[in-house]
Amino acid sequence: MIYIKDYHSLNSLVAQHSSNTIQPVLDSLRGKTVTVFVEGGGASGNGFTGILIEVFSDRVTLITKLPNCNMHNCRNGGNRSCGNLLGTRTVIMIDVICAVIYSER
């Protein structure tokens, strides 16, 4: 039995356990396309969709936009507008994640 003295203690307990239980789930989704929803408004309310590439104890990293160029031309110096060949990386702190959507396929 756990005695919780106030609302702040309850929130702390929930946050402690929720961040511990989501990390193994995120680890199993590495390399898959996911949509991550966070506690926030504005543009972040649409979630972040991308390929989950890194999972740490406090944050995850998604590739949210792939480069739009011909890889052969980039290697041979034919296209200087390729930019970052890794795409756009989005880093999300685990403690603000409220939902993760993914396909079981």
C-alpha cells in the first residue's frame, strides 16, 4: 500500500512510473515510423511523425523529413542543394510525450 499525502506527490509518482514504462516500448519501435504527441499547443498539437532513430532515458530522436535530392548527384558533386543528407532531426523529451501512434505491420 502506498500513502500519498497530496496531489503533487501523486503527480510525481505517476510521472516517475510513466517515464519508466514508456522507454521499453520506444526501444522496441526503433527504426519504425511513429507519430509522437506531446503536451503542448500550436503546431506541436499535430504531433511529430518520423522514423524513430534514438531512444535515451530522457529523450527520443526522430527523422521527420527525409532529404529531397538524388543521392547519385550529391555524391558526384552535381547537386549542391542537397543540404543535410540525414534529413531533419526532431528531439522530443520523454517527460512531455503523452501518446505514441504506430502500425503493428
